[in-house]
Amino acid sequence: MPNNIVTYSEVLENFKSLLKSNGLKYTKQRELILEIIYNNHGHFTPEDIYNLIKESYPTVKLGIATVYRTLTLLEDAQMVSSISFGTQGKKYEFGLKDHHDHLVCQECGGIEEFFDETIEKQQEEIAKKYNFKMTNHIMKITGICEACQAKQA
């Protein structure tokens, strides 16, 4: 599992600066969205994040629209990243951690993170071959995970 490469206090300061630069106020609700993503390894829908906050902080008033708007802001600032599931929406994860790619199960929706040096080098070679300056990449391999394959057998 990749590790976060920045501390939460650094992330929070960057988030407060981001809010200010966008003319938005810092609120506890917005911070809780960031905190949930930072502290919980995995991939979450906006609804997952909303439900985690409501379960952990039942007295906090929070609307799902706040979750969506905050995630958009965080994604635009590259503090979170997302994987698109087409008509099923996106799942978000903390974006300031070591690079990795994803295996996504089409049956259960499970996501496995992986890193492969050979794939990374091959992508660089392809970009070089086509005289393309690669600034980033996202790899998502879809298929059926081992557990779902076992269920089908």
C-alpha cells in the first residue's frame, strides 16, 4: 500500500490556502471531507464519504452537495484523484501519495493498487518514441478479481 508522502498538518494548511484563494470559507465540514480521505486508505464515492462523516460525527450538519463541491475543488487542486466508473460515477482517493495504478473488478467494484517498474519504463519509452512530453498518466486495468472468479467457478 503506498504511503502518504505529506503530513496531515501540511495537507490541512494547503487546503486552507486553497479555500482562501478560491474565495471560500474554511468550515469543519470541508475539513472532515479532507480528513476522511486522508486517514482512510481506499477509494470512496461521494456517498461513502458523506456516510462516513455522518456515522463518525452525527451532530455535524452536512449536505451531500458540500461533499461533491469539496471533492471537485480537491481534485482540481490534485489533492485527491479519482477513478471514473462511467455511469456509476467516480471513486476518490487521497492524491498526494506515491504513484500507483489500479486493477478494477467489474463484478464487485473492488480496486487493487499496484506499481510495476517495467510498465512505468515502457510508458516513458512510448512517450519518447512519439516525441510526447508525458506529464502524468493514469492506468486502470479492468477485469474480474480472484474472489469473483472463484464464485463463478
